[in-house]
Amino acid sequence: MLAHRVPRWTYVMVVVVGLLILAPFAWMVATALMTTSQTLQATPSVIPAPATLDGVHEVFNRIPFLRLLTNTVLVSVGRAVVALIVASLAAYALAIMKVPGARIILLVVLTLIMVPGDIFILPSFSIIAGLHLTNTLVALALPNVFDVFGVFLLYQFFRGVPKEIIEAARIDGASHARILFTIVIPIARGGLIALAILTVLNEWKELLWPIVVNRDVDQLTLGPGLALLRGTAVTDWNVLMSAGAMAALPMIVIFLLLQRHFVSSLARSGLK
């Protein structure tokens, strides 16, 4: 059998698309290493000459970057953990238990995926204010712990669990909780890893909701925190790009470490 040969133009397209994706990141890093005067030149520079870390030092002088980073990590991890639990229980009820009205519930879930999340800001704020949780880290994660996309994603994975294994566990007297945590979740762990990455990423880049629900800078996350570096008349772009590069670095590292699980999970679920 002849091996399938990939056309050369495919490699060319991959290289071109890769360069287009990496170009903004390269520009951000280059700008972060420039001085303020270099970023304000009429003819923009591509290579910093000389390279400097003054922008990085200025970030820590202007905003509590480490506090914002800590808040972002705590809120992202907390939201991811609770969202995984809620989505796993919901997906198990729909895919394995097949509760009455499962198809209607799934249709509602698919409908909610198409609804812009911003329309829920006002009711979410009313609930958070009623619970007296405004200006807290809990308020940042609580409205987002139920992720309809996460339910649908895990539903796709749970459907792929062999029914024979589930039936054998039921015959042995296993409870639903035992089946979920000892059989279904280990088999579908790739889906949970993918959902965890997506949930952390969504919270990491959240901008609007933290501004609405929290007022103190110490209770914000990196998204609105970086916005504080924008000037009213002139913006020090090297400072802003330095903060952006430092904020993006943890997510880049996490994705590179888990990219094999992430890509294979989405490929198996059919969500490309």
C-alpha cells in the first residue's frame, strides 16, 4: 500500500498560518522589551534597541500584579473545580441515567450555548448583590460555575462509555456515584482535562464581569487589572505589553503541557 503523501502546499499553508498567529505575540514581546520613547516613535520599531526590562519593573510599580495574579489563579481554579463537578453530574444524568425529559433538557442546553453570556450580567449581579457577595472573589466565579458548553462536551464523552461496563457495575450493586467516579470519569478524563483548560482560559481573560461586580483593585483579576495601565492621554505601551506577556505566560505553559490531551479530546468528541 502506498503511503499517503501530503501536498507541499499544505506545509506552506501551515507555516503561513503559524506565522500569522505568532506575529502578534512576537510584536507584544518586542514592544515589552522597548523603552517608552521607542514605542512612541512615528516609525514603529520591530526590534528593541536596546532591549530593556523597564516595562516589567514599571508594571509592579503601577498595579498590584502579584495580587491580581493570585486572585486570577484562585478564581480560575475554583471555578474550574466546581464547574467540572456540576457538568459531570449533569452530563451523567443526561447520558448515562437518561432521566425523563433528557432530550428536552439537552435541547435547552444546546439553545443556551447560542445565547450570548452578556445578557445574564444584570440578573447575575442582582443575585450576587442579594447574597451580599459583591466585591469578593466568590462573586467572580459563582455565576459561571454552571457551564452549558461543559455539560454538552462531557455529555459527548460520557455517551462513548461502553454500556456493557455500566451494566456490569449495576449488576454488581454499584451506586450511581461509584459508577460516575470510578468508571465514567476515568474513561472520559480527556474530556475533563479539555473542559478544565477551557474553563481556566475563559476566567483568565474575563474582563467585563469583574468590573461590574467588584470595585476594589485588590479584588480584581488580571483582565481588568491590565486595563488600569491604559492612560487617558498617552499609554506606555511597553508597560502594557509587559503586563500582557506576563499574564499570558502561565496559560501558554499550561496549554503546551496539556496540548496532547486537549487536542485529542476535542478530536474524539467531534468538536473541531
